[in-house]
Amino acid sequence: MVKLLPAIIRDALKTLVRALVGRPATIRYPEVEVKVPEGFRGRHWLDINKCVGCGLCARDCPTGAITMMTLTLASPDKGKKPRKVPVFDLSRCIFCYQCAESCPRGAIKPTKVFSMAAYDPHDLVLDFRPLLLSKREEREGQLSGQQDPHG
């Protein structure tokens, strides 16, 4: 025991000197921009034009972070089923991207966005239905001869 104590103190002093002289192991985020490595799996992105609403992503999600929601339209097309769109709950997601692997159309992609801190868990829900609704409204506006509000 007596011989062990000087070895512990010597090791602690080495670590202390290395920490005082060496570079810090961290960066000054958010002041300094972080270089995200290739292949990083950040926040999800859904290409709404590729998604067919098959639900394979929700079925294969190991944490149940994906829910298929029905898109409610003002005038649903006759003879067609209502369209379903995945809604991602990032508070439950483990970012394994099994959903992207399961998607037959490649509609789910990872982004390099990693800063997702939120006070309200509802802020971590990614709902892409408004994108689809706004595209439908633009298309209907153009068909009825209305002016495009964007330009």
C-alpha cells in the first residue's frame, strides 16, 4: 500500500501537467463552427415528393419514434386512399436511421444538423405535412388562375 501511494501521486501529477500545458480537448461551441464528419446522422429530412406513405419506416423503427399520420385534405380525390406521411419524434429517436434503410424510395435522409436542444418536447417533433399542404395549395392556386403569392 505504501508503494502504491507514490505511484498514484506521480500519475496524478503527470496528468495535471499534461492538462495545463496541452491543448484543450473541447472547442468553444457555439462561438466556433463545428466541422461535422461525413456520414454524420443528424436531424431527419423527408423528401415529401418521394414518400409514398407505405409506413415501412414506422414499422421498422426500433423505438417507435415514427408515427404515420393521415394527411387531411379539404377535397380528397375520389377513389384514392388518404395519403399518409411519417411524423418523427426526435425525443424518442436513437438516430440509427433504420427508417432510411427501410424506405424503398430513399425519401428519408440524414442532415448534418445536430443542435436540437429544446425546452418543450413538442419542438422535437418533425411534421412534414405542412410542406405537402402548401405545395397542394400552390398547385390548386395555379390551376384556378390565382396569382402566385411568392412572386
